[in-house]
Amino acid sequence: MKKMNVQIFRSGIFGVVIILALILQQGCTHPTAPQDGPGIEYAPGALVIKFSKEAVAQSTFQLRSVNETVVTGLREIDSLNVLYKAKSFKPYFFELYNPEEDKAQGRDRLYIFQFPWDTDIKTLADIYLQIPFVEEAYPNGVGTIFNITR
């Protein structure tokens, strides 16, 4: 009985080591600021936008949806939202776990805007980056933790 328990224990550790090796071999992808390359995919029509501190400090800044169009109260951004049909938005992070640190990092200023599915989102990111109130803009990357082929 003792030999069997030892063999199960050893094979369990071996399995964990194999899984960790596969993860390290394949690498991990981060869902934000994806780099172009083979296998990189983007959520159709989803653009991550980080507003600058100056943008959110504007007295007119108020992120909301009006008649199925995203409105910020900032003229330049609102014009692009109408032109490219920004139809919805949501915070990038559902919950900020460390409000002081998250605010210092600007996580409270990150949003995902949804545009029509056929939008050239990489080009649109470049267009939004031209606006001084936009600190970052990039396609919302879709990644996997690891990929095992059979």
C-alpha cells in the first residue's frame, strides 16, 4: 500500500512539473497593449482607451451613452465617437482593488469602447492617439495563457 501511495505522489508531482514546463515554454500573453505578431488576435471592434489626467479633470468630462453613442463631454473625442460609431463602453477593470495605487497607475481611466465589428481597430487606435486627451489607445487583445497542440 505504501508503494502505491508513493508512486501516485511522484506521478502527481511529475504532472505538475510537466504542466509548468509547458506554460513556461509557450509563454504567457498579456491582454493589454498587444504586440503585433503571429497568433495575435483582437476582440472585433474593441478599443482600449486610457484618458489623460487632464481629460478627466475637465469640468465637461462625463462618460455616458446617449442615443447609442458614447459621449465624453470632450469635443474632439465625441466627434470621433460619432464618426466611427462608438456604441458602448465599459471600464477596463470591473473593480479596483487598491484604489490609491490603481488611481496612481491610471487604471481608473482605462475603458473599452465598442465599435462596429468590421472597424479597422488598429488604424482607429492611431487616430484616437492624435487627441491630447488620450494617453493610450490600442486594440483589445485576446490571448491564451498557453497553447498545447496535439
